Amino acid sequence: MAINLADKHQTTLDTAVRALHERTFFAHYPENPTPEVYGENADKEGREKYTSRLNNKFEELLQENPESWTGQEDSPYEQQPLGVKYPFFSPETLISRSEEAFHQWRKVKPADRAAILVESLERMKTRFFEIAYATMHTTGQAYMMSFQASGPHAADRALEAIASGYEEMTRFPESTEWEKPMGKYNLKLNKSWKAVPKGVALVIGCSTFPTWNTVPGMYASLVTGNPVIVKPHPKAVLPIAIVVAEVQKVLAENGLNPNICQLAVDAEDRLITKELAENPKVKLIDYTGGTEFGNYIESLKGKTVFTEKAGVNSIILDSVDDLDKVAQNLAFSVSLYSGQMCTAPQNFFIPEKGIKVGGETVPYEEVVQKLADAVTGLVNNPKAGPHILGAIQNPATTERVKGASTIGGNAVLTTCDFSNPMFANARTCSPVIYEVDASNKESYSRELFGPIMLIIKTKDTDQSIELASDMAREHGAISCGAYTTDPAVKEKIMDEMSLAGTPVSFNLTGGIFVNQNASFSDFHVTGGNPAGNASFTNPEFVIKRFTWVGFREPVVG
Amino acid sequence: MAINLADKHQTTLDTAVRALHERTFFAHYPENPTPEVYGENADKEGREKYTSRLNNKFEELLQENPESWTGQEDSPYEQQPLGVKYPFFSPETLISRSEEAFHQWRKVKPADRAAILVESLERMKTRFFEIAYATMHTTGQAYMMSFQASGPHAADRALEAIASGYEEMTRFPESTEWEKPMGKYNLKLNKSWKAVPKGVALVIGCSTFPTWNTVPGMYASLVTGNPVIVKPHPKAVLPIAIVVAEVQKVLAENGLNPNICQLAVDAEDRLITKELAENPKVKLIDYTGGTEFGNYIESLKGKTVFTEKAGVNSIILDSVDDLDKVAQNLAFSVSLYSGQMCTAPQNFFIPEKGIKVGGETVPYEEVVQKLADAVTGLVNNPKAGPHILGAIQNPATTERVKGASTIGGNAVLTTCDFSNPMFANARTCSPVIYEVDASNKESYSRELFGPIMLIIKTKDTDQSIELASDMAREHGAISCGAYTTDPAVKEKIMDEMSLAGTPVSFNLTGGIFVNQNASFSDFHVTGGNPAGNASFTNPEFVIKRFTWVGFREPVVG
């Protein structure tokens, strides 16, 4: 390598591997967009860079001879096209270039691959603000989330995948001498092992978290020696295009083929995801998005597939110390990015007899009203609302929220009109609340993507647990929040939800929310229910990307 | 636990985990059936115990209320029924008992589960000789292989699975305090994680290696907290029935439900494998056997499946030091257990211009003749032949060998008649050899189970490598032997076969054979080609059997 990147980044790698196993707080990339960390002009320069890209070709990629230029992004804040054009390549071109690059990349040692990839994250760090504005204007996330989720949090998830892959690939010896006592003599063999990458990898991105949900699979495949084709959602390309461009530059600087990591943008009249996914040369697929397409991806034969699809996330309310604090916390969770998160809660299970608050029973109706008031209070707080809700990525989400009355049940909060003082044209939508009965299972047994809160009146907490667990088992779940001061109830929730492969956050109030998962500590998605078959980042997420193959030969002499 | 098994076996477990990562020679169970290790009367007593079982009910299992008694085993050495009858249970009974046992077993800590399972192997050790005779008279293996493969080697593979599962389940902390600096204050969460087992596991055995191929999946599922239903091949029940009985006794002694590990024998008029496999409550399946049924198992939805199917194993002959030694080694490999091993070589690729022997070229025809002579020599050696060939498990194998002339090509060795001086009625068959041209791909692109050796005349070693690699990629391979004195050729073979997910043994002569894989050092099957999707024992083999689920809650005060 041009510079000795392995030396440069060994400490980062070792620290990251240790963090994976300690699972205490660890972040390599600071989440605070403060000038003290990122420099006085970083924000301004990032915004300018973003603005300068509008209505221009994105020419940073090192992929040669595009067949055409394409781009379909719109800003949810401006409701007008970004006008950025990306090079288009046919699936055949992408795959043949990937195959060619494979035979170079697979021969690079795991430690060197890991170092090259960490270096690319360091370059990405210098562009966090530009990525943040690109994220705002493709996903509709508010500024802070755009910065954190697409910048430092994504980079830490990528580092996590690199660290995990590096650890797994170096977990068995490269070679050893095997000596078996046979009585009169010893049998001696020289043995060696290779962690053999599976081949061309495809990573299919989603429209709401274009880097955060893409980089784990992308870096996991890369570190394990597989060339990657990154296929972003056509409505959210720019943030990940910047990351791919940085990876390509680091590859080229180190004498490697930049096609080891390619960007594959759909042409306006030609969607290429299925063609790529079905190509027999594609061996690995990472997918984030809707359930229907995810099930199709999982059904493809001869591929190793990692999915994150949709889930129905529950809140179980049993007993609390301070109901106001709980209501505020939950109002934030449903409002954050207008519920456009795979971890956002949807189904709130409340016993018909109410819940215990500091020993006293608060009736069901009062609990519901507290929740509705907390949502209204948050939405109408000009210092909070716009910064939490952001904008709506897809017009279909607004339609879904507006049409939520068709779910049936009682309307508790139906006004979703909300305007953003900073962006007059923003597509916005605040949470609506409907109340349904536990018996009306159909109404709450699918994901209603967006700020839709369903309150489900149950007989008691046991029924709440049973329903939350059934939902997770049958329809998937990525998060669960539970409020109880009773250790026996807590134990029961842990047991039932663990069998449904769903992590549980207990009694969250204050500045930590059920939607948030910390790199190096919280596994994101368990793989244990229909919400997805993969987990950021457990060992399975990397080891399925390569095969251990052994060689042996008698020791001569 | 009644006795403190965790203390008793901790050293064994720790040593086994270390051995997995050192991959030097390690065996916990001695493979030599010598009185010094196993006691003066062990062999005699084992034989007597075996004999006493014939024409009797097998009443050692702790599974209550059988619906009927069933048994279909025949001895390949005697060609008459064993007459052992096993309890029959319907799939519904087996699965509902398994579900019930699950909720007890999953709550036992991984270290305690591991200790209980190691204890069961120690009990199995006391019955190695009985298992050996049971294996001889169900599979047709010769005595030495029956002892080693079904006894110590199987127990070591089981210990390997226990060690790997124990390691993976204890690889992340049970709990930790997570503290995130937020500037003015710190966010503090108590976090904990559970490795949650997936549920009822089914292990489907094969007729040729009833314990060796069953215990890895069985112990891997058990150690990770899943209850197991062991479904043996109806023709090879007794060896694994003894193992299951020992597991059940240790479970019961420790106050646990013996149904944590059940034996499921087919009734004569009712095969139950598909009914078990398709039951939605069955979450994990381990399968060893033919490709067609294996593909069906792999196609089942909603299951995590581990398979070992069939492969087409190659020998590549390029250049050698001593052709006689090579021919003897290969003759042994094709003759061992009459080729009824998944690791037995079938396709021998030899360049039409011959091979280099110590610098001189030996013509193709002479190489073929040497191989044929070595096979004939071995078969006709009364001190070797019967002890290596054993008997034929399935009459269909004999038919296949006898009908091998229909493959096409030149007959080199067609006499497969062979009689065993110790068992006059034994079903036997020695290797046949046919010569086919490289262009006649169809003739050598499927597994011909049994002692069938195909010699494929190639243009040169490059074509040999290409064809061996194609075969592995398209039809699967579990082993590959290669003979070359040229480092560049060796490098090329390693590279090509590694991409085809096939381990390679180079230049084996003397007392080590391509068919043999050592526990704790050689991964058995890579999972990287159609011969199977699982590997004994890489981390993937155990981690897919459970899910990591996390819990968190603010630190109070």
C-alpha cells in the first residue's frame, strides 16, 4: 500500500474489536456537529458543497464510460428535483467489472482490507456535513438526525462491520503444523486455511436511511473480500454516492481497482435491482426496505441474503413512576422523523383497567389523553417540533396518515397538518392517534409506515404481552418499549419477547428513546423474527460472507 | 445439578475451545481400541452386549408410552435382520414433548448445558465397543472403522460442537453498564443480552455413519439450548440409540426432562421424516444424506437448515516423487469402506501425456495400470482387504457397481467380486475402474456412491484443475487430492479449489488419506459448494441456532 494504512489504523481496529465484546459505550466518530470537533467552517462548507452539486453531474466516481446520466431525487423540504445526475451502467457492465475486481480484492490480506476501509471512513468523516445536507434533502430527516444518522452513526456502524469481519477472518490460524502420535512414529502435516470470499455482493439501499442502512452490509462484504455493487434507492442516492466515491479514491490510491466498490443508480426508465439480484454471479445480497420486495429477495436461490424489512413495534404500558415523563418520552419516539424509522413504535398496549402510577391506578382514558396531549405539546412547540419531525420522504406516507381513519377504531388525534417555519414548501405530517380494541387484530397487525400511533385496549398486561409477542413472531418487530415497576412482569416480558426475537427497552424516560440503537452495544434487528434475517453486527452478519477452506500436505523430511 | 458437572468438565471444555483455535492435533477420546486405554474386557463385553440386544426390545430410552415397537435393521455382514425393536412415537407426540422440554432446557445456562453434554460423551465412551459392533452390523463398516468413526471420532466431533457452541454463547457479556457522555450529564443504561435458542431441532441421520454424521448437529443444537429430535435412518438406528439413551440418563440424573433429546424411529409402515421436517414448530434441521432429499430439506421455508449432501470428489495427478507410494495411497482411499464415504475420491484426472515422476515422464497408460494394480493388490491381500473394504450397506450400491459399465468408457478393472473370510454371507464389493474421456462430462458429473473409480484423460493439468473445480462448483465436492511437485501448479490448484469451496490434500502417501478429516483441525465440508451448506465445526454451524436479544433500562439513582 502507498501509505502503511495497516499500521495507521491498527489501534482503531483493535479498539473497535474490543468494544464489540465489551458492549459499553463506544463511538469512534463524534455525534455532535460542533465546530470544536469538526472545524469552524465545516457546516458552512458542507452546505455550500451540497448546493453546488444541484443540477450538476456527480463526477467523483472512478467508474469509467457511463452509458448515460440519470437522477430522480426530490427534496422533501423544497418539493422540487435536486437535479443531480449520476452515471448509469447496465447490470452486465457492473457485474463483469465486479467479477474482474474480485480477483484482485480477494487476494488482499484481511488486515490490509480492513485498514483501507477504515481509511475510507476517515475520508467520509471530512464530508459528514455535505452528507448531512444531502440526507436532509433526499430523506426529509431534520438537520441533526441527518448529520448523526448518515454521518458519525453510519460510520460507526461501518467500523463495527469492519471490526467484526476482521476479527472473524483472523480467528483461525493461517497455518500450523499438525502432528499426530501414531505409536511408533508421528504423522506430520503442514496445514493452512483460507477465508474465501463468496463473490459479487449487492447492497440494496432504502429511501429513508441511505447511508446508515447501506454501509453495514457494504463494509461487511468488502472487509470479507467481496466486491460490492451499491444499488441505492433512486430517491436517495447522493449521501451514499459521496461515501462510495471516497472508497473508490482510497482503493485507487492504493493501486487497487476502484470497481471493487461500484455505485449502481437506476436509469429513469430502467430499474435494475431485480436484474442485478437475479444474476447468478451475485452471491451476496443486503437489503433494507419493504417486506414484499424483501421476501422476494429472500426467496432467490443460491444467494446468501441479509434483510431488514418491516416490523410492528409495540409499547407495553403496565406501571410507571411518572406518567408525564413517560408520555413525553413516547411522544418523542412517535414524532422523531415523523415515525419514518424501522424502530418507531406503532402499537401501544394499555390495559382497560388503566395502569399503576406510583402505586395509584390511573384510568385507561386518562393514560390515552396524556399520550395525546404529549404529542400535541411536542408538535406545537416551535423549538422542538420542526427539529424532531423533519419532513416526509414519500408522498404515499402522507396519504397513509391522512387515510388512517379507515383503520377503524376511535379517532383520538386526527390533525396531522403541520408546517415547518424554515421550509414553506416542506411535505410534513405530524402523528395521528387511533384507538382500537384488542379483538380487532387485523387493524394493528401490519406496519403503518409513518407517524401513526395505535392505542390497543387490552384486558390486562398479560394480554398486552401476549399480543406484542404474537405480533413480533408473526409480523416481525425491531424494537419494543415496556413500562413496568413489577419485577415479575418485567421478567415475563423479557422471556416472551426474547422468544419473539425482539429487544426490549424498559422504563425509558428523559434523553434516551426506544428508536435509538447504539453501535458497538445494541444489536440492530435480531434476525429472529420476520422483520429481517440479519443483525448489525453479530458474528453471523460477517461469517456468512466467506467460507473456510483448508489445505494440508505432509511435512517433508 | 446433582453433581457439579460444570466444575468437573470445565478443563475439558477450555482445552477443546483452545484446540479449535490452534487447530493442531487434539483428541479427547483415544482412537486406538486398546485394552490399555479401554480395559481388558471392553471389547468382549461390548460384543456380548451387542449380541444380547438382537431380537429384543431396546428399552433404555426414557421416552414414555410408545405407540408401538418397530425395527428394520439388517446386518450387511450376516444379511439377516437384527431384530432390535425401538419404541415408535407419532410426530405430534415427539414435537409436543420437545416443545415442553424446550422451556426447561433453554433456561439452563450455556456452561451447565455444555457440562451435561460433555458428561453424556463420557458415558458414551464407556460404550464405544458396543457402539462399534452395532455400527458394523448396520453400516457394514469394518471393525476398526466402526470403532473409531462411531466412537472416539464421533465423540470428538460432538465435543467440538459443544465447545464451539459454548464459546459463541459466552462471547458477549451477560450484562454491562453503558454510560454515554452527553456534555452536561451522562446517560446510563443497564444492558443485558440473551442468546435465545431457536426452538425444536430435528437431526436426520444417514445409513453409513449413524453417529459420526448425527452427533455434530445434535450436540450443536443441544448446547445452544434447543431440544432435539434425532431421526435416524431406519437401517442404522442402534449406534445412535445408545448415544441418545446416555444423553437422556444424564439429563434425568440432573433433574431435567429426558425429552430434551428424543429418538424418533420410523415405523415399518410409516416414514415420519417429512412430517417432522415440515412441522412449523421445527425450527432447525440437520441433514446428512442424498442430494435430492437434501435439496427438499433446504427448500423448506422458515427453517434454519444444515446439510451434508453428495459431492463429486477429484484427484488431480500432475507430478509425483514416487508413483508406487501414490498408487497405494489412492488404492486405499477408494477401497476404504468400499467407497461408501462422502470423502471418497471418484474422479481421477490424468493428463494424456502422462505425469512426471521424479523428473521422468511416465505415460498415461502406465499410470492407469499402476493404479489398477495397486487396487488389485490391496483387495487381494488377505491381511488388508477385508479390514479395509468392510461390507456394503445397501444392496443398491452393489447393483450400481455391477452396472458401472453403462457409464461408458473403457473398462480397466471390472471384477468387484470379493469375499470376506470372516463373514461368509457378507454383502461385499471391491472397486471397479473405468476410463472416460474429459469431453464425456456427463459420465463423471454425479456421485456414483460406492467403490467406483473413474479415470478421466485430460489434455493437461490445467484442464484437470478446471474440470475438478467445475465439478465442485456445479455438483459439489467434499474432498480433493492433488499430486504435484511444482509450486506454481500447487498455488493454482489451491486458488481454483478454494473458490470452489473444496479443501485440498496435497501429495499424500503413507498412513494419511484424503478421506480422513481430523476433529479440531480439519473443517469437514466447507458449506461453499453444492455438497452441503454446513461445516463441522465452524462458528456458523452453531451461531445460526440461536439469536442475540438485548435488553436495556436506565440506571436508577
